[in-house]
Amino acid sequence: MNWINNVVRPKIRSILRRDTPENLWIKCPETGQLVFYKDVEQNQFVIPSSGYHMRISAPKRLATMFDGGEFEDIALPEVQIDPLKFRDERRYADRLKDARTKTGYQDAVKLGIGRLEGQMVTIGVQDFDFMGGSLGMAAGEAIIAGLETALRRETPFIMFAASGGARMQEGILSLMQLPRTTVAVQLLREAKKPYIVVLTNPTTGGVTASYAMLGDVHIAEPGALIGFAGPRVIEQTIREKLPAGFQRSEYLAEHGMVDMVVHRHQLRATLGQLCRLLMKQPALVPGKQLPAA
């Protein structure tokens, strides 16, 4: 036995070895550049060099929107788990359990109410990390609960949409959330309270076919994929090459499908201004102290 190679060197390596967290670096999907995670986190998960907007978790999204990061959690209604006893390669109940363990969320939507630039607002955030932000019974009930809270508390409702579409494991029960959320949006509209939608990457499928396109104002983050069917499906259906940037935020803004494309750094100020305008409140005076929470 060679004690230098088999004993001494391994011990030296173990002393010099440093544990490196898996998320220490982030690779920009657009340029391939490796960026320090802390720099991206401090930049609201926007790659500093390219401006690429990474996905941001629901809790962090809510914290960046509300004054001081403080808000009141809105309780989510309980729904039946796996009503169809669905099974493909795995049981749907097991997939749900894994998603909840991985993310720490009960489902794809999180709600909060608090002050945004001094005014009370209700915000719902769809998190793509939970089963692709898919719309099922729990997510539908959560969105309706958010709209009802805004109606009861007389606040605007801001919805951050991010989804791959309806949740196939719940079948028709998932598709029923499209008309149910549409009715809830209409009730808020009849009460003359603003409903603002922020479309993030990606927003597709049944979500785009329902509450994501029913806002009084539609804002999109830069570069977000927004549409019903994916570009590849459309190309195969019509057998034509799609224009460059098709279904991206900038293309949709140019063609009147969204009202504006707003960088994440300006999003909070833009939403505050829109809420004041639609609620017929006075403009925010620079330097003036905001109302106490």
C-alpha cells in the first residue's frame, strides 16, 4: 500500500476541500453567462448583464411588492385532494405531496394583502415551481378567494400569472376553474375595483384563456412567453414559420395584446401609479411620507 497516495493525499484534499452550495452560481438562459447568485438575488432575480428576467418565487414576489415586505397572508380554501384518483406513471396524490415538500406551498397560488406605496392592495402570485403553475381546483379557489378579499376590503386586485395551463390530473374539474374565475373577475369589475394582471414567463394554456386576459390593464415582464398554444404547436398546425419574437411580451405589446412591457425594477412604481389612477386617489408627491400601515 502506498501510504502517500492512499492516506496522506486524501487527508490533505479533505482539509482543503470547501463545500460549495449548488446555487452559488446561476447560468443566464439567454447568454450562458455564469452569474453569482447573490448578485442576481439582490437585483430582483434579473441578470445584471443581459437583463434576462428569471423566475421569482411567490413569497419573494410578494415581499418585493408590499411596503417594507410586510403583508397579511390570506388563508387558502381547502379542496379535495385527487378527486379523480388519477394515475399516470405515478399517482397524482404522490405528485402533489412531492411538489408540496419541494416548494413548501400548498398549491400554485399564494395571496397577500397589504400596502403598496401607501395604499391597500390585494395580490395573488402564481408560482411556476409548483407543478408548472398549473391551474387546478386549489389554485382556482385561491384566485377566487383573492378576488373576494379585494371585493370585501375594497382594494385593487393584482394578479401575477405564470402557468403552463390547466392541470390535466384534475380533468374537467380543472377546466371548470376557467368560468369560475371569470365570474369572480366580473364581480370585482361590477364593484368598480381595479383588476390588474402582470403576465410573467410563461403564461399559457387555460390561464391565458381565462383570468390572465381579463384585466383592466395588462402588464408583461420583458421576454415573457404569453399565449394559448405553444409556438411549436402553432407552426405544426398552420405549417408556416412564425415571425421572430412571436408570443413574446414585446411582440404582443406591438400588436395590442398587452398594454405595456415593464422591467421588474419599475414594476412596483408602475403598479402603484396605476392603482392610484384607477382608484381616483391623488398622485404620490415625491418626498411626502406614505400613510402608516
